Amino acid sequence: AQRVTQPEKLLSVFKGAPVELKCNYSYSGSPELFWYVQYSRQRLQLLLRHISRESIKGFTADLNKGETSFHLKKPFAQEEDSAMYYCALSRNNAGNMLTFGGGTRLMVKP
Amino acid sequence: NAGVTQTPKFRVLKTGQSMTLLCAQDMNHEYMYWYRQDPGMGLRLIHYSVGEGTTAKGEVPDGYNVSRLKKQNFLLGLESAAPSQTSVYFCASSYGRRSYEQYFGPGTRLTVT
């Protein structure tokens, strides 16, 4: 069965510092990986997906199949990045079901 | 467009009571999902639907039933609520099989005493 692990429940950094939110997965097939974000009082929304290889709000994430990781990175954190971040895996079969990690709360201090 | 809406926003139930959570979407999406969110456990899929009239079990389906009689609505039922079902429930929808982005509702906070 697939599993997504986010080892840090809370990550606190100062504004301008680099940020890396860790995500590890286990899945025997070829996964699709995503990062979802939930800002305060807002809905959970897609931040980025590995297949698009894009940078959203300065965040990037690279799928490392050897290390089974999909870490989210940003070189210079901003206060508005404070939110709950969830890594998710799709098995890419019927239903596009997502398996979520436990989430990491990012706090960016001024 | 309202996107994905959920009714009610909050609810308190006594053990053994029943209730239905309603999810509605106005984006003509084929797929709909129900998740529960518990602290430290992320979101776990309860049931999902790949089209009107179809439903399937997710990761944690026990104690819940669902129905998708209309394409725009996905109902989640608790026949006999238990304290272990205290959680925040999220509904989501997506276009179809090749669309990976799920659009989420605002959530329903349910407490079972």
C-alpha cells in the first residue's frame, strides 16, 4: 500500500531564510506527487505537481525516485507563506485517489 | 461560481444519532470525494465517486455511506455516530480521470459526544 510521510509537524523559519518541507513516499508503482497548501481561513488548494515542473509562488519540488522523496523548497521565505502544507500521492488509476501525508505547519517569523 | 460547497459547517451529535453531510459542486466535475481530517494524520479518503450513480470505498469507509444520485451532489451519511467520527470532513471534486487537481470545499466540523 502507498504511504506518504512528512516528518516535521512544525517548521519555523525567519523571513528571508530558505525553506525545505520534507516529503517521503512509498509506492511500488509510478507515482504522481503533489503539494497542497491550506492558508489560514482558506480552502485546501493545489500548490504544484511534479509532472508540470513549474515554480509556484517561488516554491519548487523535485521528484527523486531513488530516494522516494518530493521535498518542497523555497530559497527565501515570506511571511505570507505561513500555512499548512500537505504532500500527496496519486496512484493514477481509477478515481485519482490521493493519499496525503500528515502535513507540516510552516511558520515564517518576521 | 460557488465551487464546492458543504452543508452544514458545524454539527454536534450524540452517540448513536444519524446525519447526512451534503456536498455540492457547480463545476460539472465527474469525480467527487469525501475525506476526513484528523490532527497529525492528514486527510484520509472515506469514499469517492467517479460519476453519477457510482460510489466506491476509500481508505476508511467503515461507519459511513454515500450516495451520488445527481452529478453535482455527493452525500455522506453516518447511520449511528460514534465519538471516533469526531473530525473535520472535506469534500472535493475533480474533472475526471486525467485531471489530478482536486477542488476542496470549506469543511464540516463534526463533534460526536
